[in-house]
Amino acid sequence: MTVSYSKEVSTSTGIGIFLKLLLRWKGSIYKIVWPDLVLYLMIYYALNLLYVYGLNEPTGKEKFIQVVTYFSKYGSAIPLSFVLGFYVNVVYNRWWSQFMTIPDPDSLAIQVGANIHGNDEKSKIIRRTIIRYICAAFTITLTMISPKVKKRFPTYQHLVEAGLLNKDEKLLMEELDKTSQTYRKFWLPIAWAANVASRARTEDIIKEDLALKDIIENIDKFREKCKQLIYYDWVSVPLVYTQVVTLAVYLYFLFTVIGTQLIEEEKEGDLLFFKFPFMSCVEFFFYMGWLKVAESLINPFGDDDDDFDVNWMIDRHLQVGYLIVDKIHRQHPKLSKDHHWDQPTATQMPYTLATKKYMFDEPVESTYGITVKKSEQDMVQRDDSVINGPRKRGGIPYLRQFFSRRNSDPGIKLKRISVQDKLTENTDNEWDERNFYEDESKVAVLPQRYKEGS
């Protein structure tokens, strides 16, 4: 089940808003890293004990010190941050794309409910059957890519028991599987749904060809998304890249666990005081956590804490689809005048006392505080009919003159257009707003005085 924490960080004001998330266990970095961290410490202290008690002096310990010195010097040669960071970015983008690819039947259900009319039994069967076929195709698709859905619906009989298929449809699918056993026929119920819609048009239950076209297009969009989900399952991130990243991380910490060994023991009597490799553990925690994040995101249809709630989606799609095409088919609340009927435009809606501080929040344009002096509001336009000799370039910076392609330009005279006179004229000449519209259709037309060029 996806771990959601948005409600706990709905605002960023205050101190340590995100710190309270560090105490959560489900879906946390601690849960996925601690076994590897324990193994890392076990190897570290095993080597430490080997150095102190298992090697003879001085030959064994000298060779051990040479190995530790070598890995301490060259262990950081692996560009772990670059390799791992790029890999996690690729996996994250792929993870989000897979989520956005998951289809839902809502748009199709709205099209079906709006275009397949009638409250008779046959019309109702057609509407519900189209939605059922679509949800059956979605479920079959998930059984091909999600282990937890496959465990829920391992056979066609389980789909029959769940109400997504009937016995005759199950037999048809099994018969087709015998003909071609290469893969499951997720698209077959979708094809049935399109055929049912076509039959409804032939029998004039769907009144227009355009309505049938819209329904078929929505069915095909649903099929396309199901196919993309299967493609995501089929074509993973290249194995060689995953191997490179995994080897880089594990070899890096294998070198680290050797290179950070304490080669100078401290004794008090017969007791050895082992030092804890704190900084190495912190480094292991973050790098290994980064790799574990990629491992959990690379297949979001599995059993990890943050994987998609696909079983919930199966139930939700069927329930919402039936609700749209059957329960609320061609129904809407009684038409009545709205609350702002007597007002030319809707006033600000009320706020609660808890939200009154947001009452005056409004967007501010970037140019809100910019004003232009009246003396600078007149416009200028180039008058190409008048040339007064070479243009003076004294105002152009020296470097711009030096690199300019044009060494000389014809002189230009600017023509000034007074705006203030026009503004005064507009305020003196009043016009009736009613002349701006054409009867009650409210189609905008120019006032008569503009038509005449005044």
C-alpha cells in the first residue's frame, strides 16, 4: 500500500516539520537498509577481530596493514555519486510514468452513459457490459505484471467468481488460449466491448455515428494504456546498467569496510576497545538507501510498502463504472436559479473564521508597481520617408560598434504620436454600452462612431 504523508506536511511553517516523518517505520529508509547495515558491521568487526587476534606478528599484520592502506587510498576511485544518482533519476521517471499510464474507465463510462440512452433492460445491459469488459481487461493486464493481483486472480474461474466474466465468456477465452498460448488475451474483452458498442449503433440504441466514434476512441485509449503497462513490464531498465550500479555500490562498500579498519589497537589490560565506524555507517546508510529506493521503484506493482494499490484500483474501477452508467444514468439535480442569480457577477464566497486570513490573498502581477509618466506616454514611430544623412552612432557602446556588421546606417527621423490628446478625446465622447452588443445575443460589435472612423 502506498505510504502517504501529505497531510502531515501540508504546511512548511514552523521548525522541524519533516523531522516527525523520521519516526515512521513503514516505507522508511530504516526498514529497507538495516539488514544490509547489520551485515556491513558484522564484516567490519570480523575483519577487526581477525587483525587483532587471528594474524601472527609481524608478517600477517604487516600484510593486513598494506591491504587496508591500499583500499583506503584507492577505494574512493569509483564514481558512486554520479552512477547511482543518474540511475535513481532514470528509475524515478520510469516509476512516475508507469503510474500516469494506469488507465481508469471514468471517461468511457461518462461517454457510455451519455450516449446509450434508455432505462429498459437491454440498454442497461449494454452499458454495464461495456464497463465490465473494460474492468476485466484491466484486471487481466494486472495479473500479467503484478504478483499480488496474480495471487488474487490466478485463473479465469476466479474472474468468474468475482463477476468480471461469466461462464460462457470464460470458455471463449480458454478456447482462444488453446489456439494461441503465447500470452494472455488481455485485449479480448476490450474487443468485445467495441463490438457491443457497434451493435448498439446498429440497433439504434446509440443514435449518432459521432457518439459511437467517441466511445470506440475511449475504448481504444484504454487498450493502449493497458498495452503500455505490459510493455513497461516487458522492457525493463537495461540489465547491464542495473548490474553496473549494483556492483558499484557493493564493491565500494567492500573496499570501504577494508579501508576503514583500525590498524592501531588500544588495550587496557587484556581488554580491546573497538571503535565504532560512525562516518562509514552514515555513508553506507545514504548510498545503500539510495540503491534500495531504486530497487523498490523499479517495479511498483509488487509487494513493497510504496507500491501501487492495484487491488484497490480493480474494485474502484468496477464500482465507479457501474455507478456512472447505471445508478446516475441520465440523472442530475433539479435545475434551479443559483445563489448569485440576481447579481451581475458572483461576489466573493464566504470564508470560515479558520480561513479568514486568506480572504485578501490575491495574485499580484510583476508589473503592478510600474507607472509611466504622462510626459513619457507619447509614442514614437520611425519615419522612413525622411533621411537626414548618416545615423549617429555615438550612443552605441564601443565594443558593439566594433563588432557590428553595419559600419554606417542611414539617418532616421522619429515621428511623435500624442496619446494624451486621444485619451482626452475618449473621455469627452461618451457612448452607450448597449450599442456595444447586438440585441440579447451579446455578440460584441464595434460602436457606431468607430465604424464611421470617428
